[in-house]
Amino acid sequence: MQPEAVLRHLAFAGGLALVSALAVRLMIAFPILDHPDPRKAHRRPTPKGGGVGIVLAFLAGMLVLFAVARSARLADPQFLGVIFAAAAIAAVALADDIHDFRFTVKLAAQTAAALVALASGIGLTRLAIPYVGPVELGWLGPALTLFWIVACTNAVNFMDGLDGLVGGTLLIACAALSAIAAFEGGWFVYIAAMFLAAGLLGFLPFNLHPARIFMGDVGSQFCGFVVAVLAVASARFDAAQISFLLVPLLLFGLLFDAGFTLLRRAAMGEPLAAPHRTHLYQLAERSGVPVRAVAALHWGFAAFGAALAVLFLRLPPWAKPLVVLPALAVQLLWLAYVARRVRRAGIGWRAAGGAGNGGDAPRPRSW
């Protein structure tokens, strides 16, 4: 790609960041308030729905792309269905921010959007296994794709509970993915990741601790869905479809925390859909780690994942799946550190009352 083209794209993305910032500022002026309760950390009613800016910036970018770039469309026709599905999931999530739907309603909307993506032709057909090579997935392909999209959407949504954590992580991940896609010739992934990063760039300054506004479900579910689809689209970077691992590498910190917490709560017999404050990042903050430090650490996880993604592209095919091992090692060290702090603070791992073993936990400083 010519440097002049990259500069034009970056300038356009800067304009989209301003669109996002303006929309976020309007959401602060005309707020949907998120009121404190025992499972949340903020003390005062705070606006939510800041993700509207991210959604509008992304959709505005796509609208201009399809209206103007007639001679060089950067998206295949099949991605149109994905964009409409993303817009639909954002609309349902915004309604959820206002009316607080049950989890089953959210899950149904996420599943429907994922099915639209599948019907549009987005899906895994093969994966590479170390020392085995590419394996055709057959009927498992659509099932795994559906599971991944819904799981990633929820993981991002679950992790959006601390000022700046998800917004900063996704900004780094999308910027890295856009750069990688440019080198690999994945034009839709390149431009979609850039547009999403632009929306996040406009939103993030308002969400840094102490946050003036929260992303809300409209932002977290929309972003989770889009990056999940981009992960599947990234599988096209090679014939073996092992480049699917690029996005999981970039989001490894979010995915590990969400997955570990889900499995731990299931093992402890807790209702999985019940609200709680026992994610690793929440336990770290409750144990006294500053909000900014927890968020910055997750940004570091994303940056480390970006470095691993670059290494991933240079490894021989048989070794590429093994690149997740360093990312896993870092997360296990983080888990051990949080477990040690939890033990010392006497917080406990259960969600009862949000205070560990039935005690009165101090109110955290932010959400």
C-alpha cells in the first residue's frame, strides 16, 4: 500500500475519532444514567452509552466507504450483512442500556447477529493443529464460528467494568490488527479495524479514570461482535486459516479473565448469569491495586499480544499455534498475583454480596 494512501486513511480515521468524541459528549450532556448498586464500583450516578460514539464513527466510515470508494471497495459484498448485524446488535444493546433486559434477551440478539454473519459467508472451514497440520472442520466449522462470535461478544461485555480497561485494550488491539492486515492484504480487516480504533480513540479520553461516561452495552457488545468477526475474517490471511489466532492473541487478557471466571464460578456452583464482582480485574482493584494500574496492565497485555502477533506471522506453520503459550504464561502469572492479593485482603472468590466470604468489602473507587 502506498504511504500516501495510508496517510489519507489515517486522516479520515482522525475525522471519525472527532465524530465519536462529539457523540460521546452529547451522551454526557443528555445522559442515560447508570445508578450505583452493590455489584458496581462507582458511587455516583454516571452516564453510560458512550459506545454510541464508537458505533456512529464505525458506521459513518463504512457508509462513506461504500458511497465513495466505487473503484476500490475495501470490503467483499458478504461483509454487508455483517455490518448490518453489527448495527442491529448495537441497537438492541442501546435499548438494554435504557431498559436493562434480561441476559437471555441479550444472548438471543447476539446469537441472531452471529447467525447473520454465518449466513453471509463468514466462517471457519479449517484450523491448523501443531504437529498435525491443517484439519478440515466440516460441520464443526459453523458451530465453532457461532460459539466464538457469541463468546467473544460476551467476553468483551463482561470485562467492561473498570475505567479505561476495555476501551484502551481494544484501541491497541484494533490498531495492531489494522497494521497487520495492511501488510497481509486483508483490506476489509484493515479498514474495519481502523474505523473501530478511530471510534475508540474518540471515546477513550472520556472513559479514563475517573470516567465521565461508561461505554455501556451498546459499545461493549458492538465492539465484541465486530472484533469477533474480524478474527474469523483474519483466517483468510493464510490457506491453513491459522491466522484466526491473531485476534485471540491481541485480546488474550480479556478472554483469559472472562473464561477463567466463568469456569471458576461454574465449578463453585454459582449461577453464571447472576451479577458479581469476581473477575480477576475486579478482585485486583478491590484488593487495593489502583484503577489506572489495572487498566494500564491490560493495555500492556494487548501490546504484548501485538508483539506475539508479529512473531506469529514469521513462524513456520507448525509452530504458529504454539505462540499462545507465552500469552498464557503471562496470564497465569497475573492470576497468581491476584490470588495472592485476594488471600491477603481476605476478600474471597465468591460473589455473595460482592464481598467475598460474607464480609463487608470496601466500596471500590470506580466501575
